[in-house]
Amino acid sequence: MSLILTILLVNKSIPAVANQSSLPESNRIVQQLSETSDLLQQGKNYYQNGQYAEAAKVWENTLNYYQEKKEVVSQVQVLNYLATVYKDLGKTQQSQTTIAESLNLLKTFKKQDNQSNLLLAQALNTQGTIQILQGQTETAIDTWKQAAAIYDRIGDKTGKLISQINQAQGLETLGQYRRAKTLLEELVAELQNQPDSLLKAQGLRSLGVALQTVGDLQESYTALEKSLVISQQFNSRSDVSAVLFSLGNIAKDLQKYDVALTDYQKAVSLSPEPQAKLEAQLNQFSLLVKLQRWEPAQALIPAIETNFALLSPSRPAIYAKINFAESLIVIERARDNLNAAKAAQLLAQAIQQAREIKDPRAEAYSLQQLGKLYQQNGQLTDAKKLTQQAQKIAQEMDAADLVARTAAQAGTIAQEQGDIKNAIAAYEIAFNYLQSLRSDLVAINADVQFDFRESIEPIYRDYVSLLLEKGDDQNNLKQARQVIEALQLAELDNYFKDACVDTHPVAIDQIDVQAAVIYPIILSDRLEVILSIPNQPLHHYSTQLSKKQVEATLKRLYSYVSRGYIREESFRLSQKVYQWLIAPAEAKLNSSKVTTLVFVLDGFLRNVPMAALHDGDRYLLEKYSVALSPGLRLFPQGLERKKLGVLAAGLAEARQGFSSLPAVTGEIKEVTAKVEAKVLLNQKFTRDSLKIALDNQPFPIVHLATHGQFSSNPKETFLLTWSDRISILDFDRLFQKRRLGILEPIELLVMSACQTAAGDNRATLGLAGFALRSGAKSTIASLWSVNDESTSNLMKEFYQQLSNPKLSKAEALRQAQLKIKANPAYEHPYFWAAFVLVGNWL
């Protein structure tokens, strides 16, 4: 249930699950119930049970009654209810009209008392939820602020809390993660000061769920733990069960799977409500399936089926069936048992029930999932028909997320039928809808399974695969390049859990006529590469190897290079990857007089130093300057090269369990020797001192010589200071004045002692993340922790080269790496290849 309904449906005694076997006709209800208050309550019961169409019928009859009696206050109350249920039925325009009617009636009130203010706040809260659906996020936040102010004035703490939680979720939709998080933390602090009550426990639980949505799992866990203690004090089984369910979800996100399973089981045991019990069982079941614990998963099926039998048709019950069917299909694929038939029966029931309660969104989800099952079983004609039905409903509702999923599924089916033209057209629809959904995708807390890696990312890759199947059609290549760039952006959005990265597309021809951009993308059955050379048509080439084979080679190469292992083996592997990425383009690169190669890398390729690729005679470093980019949509425009000024901070001493870096003192001395500089070394290097220095003086270069780690988890991506750690999520705050243009942006950020988390395929998203969060035009960082002394020498040489205004940053780094490589002691790529330039290479 959405947060807004906690306000609208305040009667806590209403059961969460209906037990009646059939739905009575609304006109019969009118005859049987003598009082309109009973009608209101009947509508609430239907609504809380997820029977939205029935709730709407009852409330429409109630509204007619109040209109005949000219009872304006009661009309407003019912209109508020109706606006919410129309919204949930996907009737956004009708919902908007209804809430506007409520607000217009409220303007006719001559006396502003607590009752009229409460109704106004409810109407504004509902209006905010409709506005955000229509993409009017900033307007929605303002509307919720008005609602919160009214609730505060009349002393309604629940209403105020939920309006503020809505504001936080709106801020997150805008990509303002920090403001959203700060607001939620303030709400937690405010609730802490209130006396313990079930209302406080429920408020903390709502906050915990909201904090989980914005990716702050530790704060979420803390709020939920406090909610649990209070719920236990008041011996509320339903509240304890609900908190344990949310704690299980946190534990699952933290990959503490056994803890999650235990929490889910406790939630099942304690919950007095079949729907809540079922939801916990289904999360338990899907987690067991994910962990491939087949026997306990199979043993749970009868209990789940028993709880299904207790539920009347409703949206939650239908979504539960969809989730159950999805997990059964996974077991079917892995175990080849008879679960496919059971899944098909469940989905057919879900479709029937969705039609029975007139819930088009639930019907579209169910049709899409049944189409997916038929497709997996090779029944493509039926699969196509079901998917088209689902897509038609989704388009009629303007449900962008559903349109994207159904269109992608239609594309897959068309491809399997050999209809490539229609497959590409379907994927184009899916891709375009995903772009329109960008800020919402990262925060989706879906009713059915909607995971980025499983549901969203494959759409991009499958679309690229289709576009690149035949020849060098320029329209297809341009579209494929756009999709690859969009995937880079989507991965960063998903990494940060917000859509905070601004895009300003540029053309390579307008940046550097001597630079070529290379876009490799790892597909399930091959490695594709698109080559972009200024003033030439796009070109592409591929290597027929499975994703598993490509990644195995890349991981072995990374292991050998990053640890300084056997040179012969690293030569062999680097030559193999060179043959994939560079060799097919050599003739074009040579004839075009290209001097710089810019790589927009994909997957584990991001962990591999491109400069260390070898053609059998020379390293790539010896032929080209090399730079990395998260895509030219994210290309930061360079500043004019000015007199160098450096803010240098570092740790030479061992701190917080990390080893000492003795050469850092000399490195910083060399870096700052001939330029205007400020130095923060050892005790002087803290998060606060760095922020003060960044805020008070416009240094073009920030050099950080300290331990750091890049990880696919933002919480584990950090830089070490004397007394604490600077997380990637702190970076936007540290560099805020520069990103906002109050001070000049950083020209160059250098992180000279970092490493990527071992075995982490997406770790270098953290590197790109630091670069983007700082707003730096260019970033130099290390992919692994390098020999302390060789790093110091490389940095000294780099700054000497950088002082030459005729050299680009990429060329300055290249010359420094060549100088280090020339020393026999440092010839292995381990010593020089770790350092990569991200962003503007000029």
C-alpha cells in the first residue's frame, strides 16, 4: 500500500485480507447498508484488500448519495478516496480531475477548522502522488511541503511524517540523493524524541523502507531495529512481523542470506494476516531458489499454495502469483521438473482475477509473464499474442515500465521467429521508454521482480546485438553507439541509486580530430566493437566468443598484470585481447593518423589496462596515448590550461589497518615543488580539512596520495584519511561549490594509491563515480595498488610533462609511463599500466 493511504485509511482495525469467497455487487451493497458511513468503510475494506475496482464502485455510489444530500464535507472526503483509487487503477487523468474537484470544493469552505484543514492536507498529498506520476516532480515536492505544513499546524504527526517521506522520495526521483537522505535522517531524529508508541514504530518502519530505497542500508537497518524493539514492547504481532519482513529484505541486500531466511521465517510465524504471511514466504522461496537450495524451496511450495487459497482476488494476491510463478520457472529451467505447468496455471488464474477485479496493470503483468513462459517453452505464436495483449494494455495506461518490458519481450520473440526487422522495431520502443524512465528506474521498488541486472541491462545488450548482426549499416551503428552510451549511463545511475549524472552529448569530430573512440560491448555470444574515427563512417567488428570465455581471459590477464606475475603468460593474454579490440582497426587507425585511443569500456574490460595490450612487438602505450571515458554523453568540457596550482593531500603513515606509504612524503614534495600548492599530510589530512581547503582556494589540480578502494558497492568505495574515510557519496558534498560553479571546477583529480576490489566485475564504476562526483574534468587513478616508489617516480614525471602546454593530459601520462617502463626494474606493466586517465584527455 502506498504511503499516502496510511493517511486516507486511518482505521487500523480493518483486516488486511478479505475472507469472502466472492465479491458482492456494489448495488446490492447500497441496498443492504443503510448508512453511508458503512459504504465508506466497505470501500476502505475493498481498497486495503487490493480490490480497487470494487472500492471505486462503492465510493462512486457514496459520492452520488452525498451530492444528492449536498453534504460538501463528505463529498471532499470521498473525492480524496476516489482520486487515490483511480490513480492505482492507472486512470491518471480521471484521478487528476477528481482531486481538482476536491480542491475546488475546499475553496468554498468559509470556515477553516481542523476538519477542513485535514481534508485539504489529504487532498494535497494525493495531488502530489498524481503529479509525480505525470513527471511533475518538483511541483509534487512543493505540494507535499504544503501538506506537511498543514498537518504540522493541526498537530497530525502521522500526516506530516508521511508527507515528508513523500518529499524525500521526490527528491530522490530528481537525483538529489543527498537532500533526500538528509531529510530522512532528520525524520529519524525527530521520531526518536517522541515517546514510544505503535505509531512511532510504524513511522520508523516507513523510514527504514524509504532509506533502503535510496540505498542507505545501514541507516535503514538501524531504523528498522528500533521499530522492532518498540513493536515488541507493545506486543503487536502484525507490526513485529512487518518489521522482520523489512529486516529480511535488508539482510538479503547485504548478502546475509541466512539472516534474511531466518527473518522471513519469523515474519511468517508471527503474522496473523495471510497476505503478509504469503509475502514473507514468497521472499523466502525466491531467495532459496536464487541460492539453488532446491529441497527446502520445494518443501515450501505446499504452505504457499495453502495461503493462496485463503486470499480473495486482489492486486497484491495477483502480484504474489506472478512472483511465485517466476520462481517456479527458474526451478523448472534448473531442475527440469513439472513446475512449468503449475506456473502457467498460476498466471492464467492471475489474468482471470485481474479481469474479475478490473485491474489492467495486474492483467498486463500477468499476460506478460505468461507470454514469457510460452516463449521459453518455444510456443512462440501464443507467446507473441499474449505479449501483444500485455503491451496494448500497458500503452493504453501509459505505464512506461510495462511498455518497456513487453516491447523488449516482443523483440525477443520476433528475433526467435527470424523477424529481425520487427525485433529491432520492438527493441527501439523498449529502449525509448527506458530513456523516459531514467530517473524512476533507479529507485523502483517494484511489486514484481524488477532487478536492473536481470531485467533492464539485458534490454540494452540484446538491442545492440540485433543492430550489429549484419554489415555496417550506418543508421544501425549510430543507434548501437547511442545504446552503448545509454547503458554506461544506466549503470552509473544504478550504481549511485540516483540519476544525478547530467549528460551533454558531443561529437568526437568536435573534440579531437586525432582521437578515435573504441566501444567494445560484451554480448552473450560474442564481443562486438564499434570504431569511431573523426570524419569517417562508423565501423564495427566482432569476435565469436561467449561472454564466459571473454571474461575468463580478461580476469586471467588482470590477475597476471596487477600482481606482476609471469611476463610470458601476460604477453600471450594481452596479445589475445589486442587481437579482439585493436588489430581489426589497425589499418584504419594508421591511415587516419590517430594519436589517441579513447575507450568506452564494458564489463570486466574496465578493470584491464588498455595501455598494456601488446601486438607481439610493442605495447599499445608505445603507439598511442590512451584514455577512458564513460561515454561522450558524459564528456566534460576542458578548461583553458592555466598555471598549475595543486592541493596535495596524503597519508604516509599506517592508519586504520592499512599499511604505510613511505614514498608519499617524497611524492607530494615533488608534485608541489615548482607550483603554488597547499599540502595536507598525515594528521592534517582529514575530511573536514580537505573540504575547507577545497572551499577556500581555487586549485586546478587535486592530488590525493592515499589508500583507496573502488568497488561495485558505493559503500565500499572510499579514500582513506587520517581519522576517517571519504566515501564516494561524500564527494559531491566536498566538491559542491566547484560543481555548482561557485568556484572554478577541478581541472584534474589524481588518486595515486587506489585499487579495485578483488574479483569485482563492476568495481571500476567506483572510479568513474569518483570522477563524476567531483566534477573534475579529468581524473587519473590506479586500478591496483602499485609499488610505492615507482608510483612516486611516475607522478613526478607526469607533472613535469604536464607543465608543457603543448602536451595533452593523455600524452603527459603516456610519456611518464614510458619513462618508468624504460627502467629495467619497472619494465613489467604492473608498475606503470595501473594508471588510467578518465574523462577529458586534452
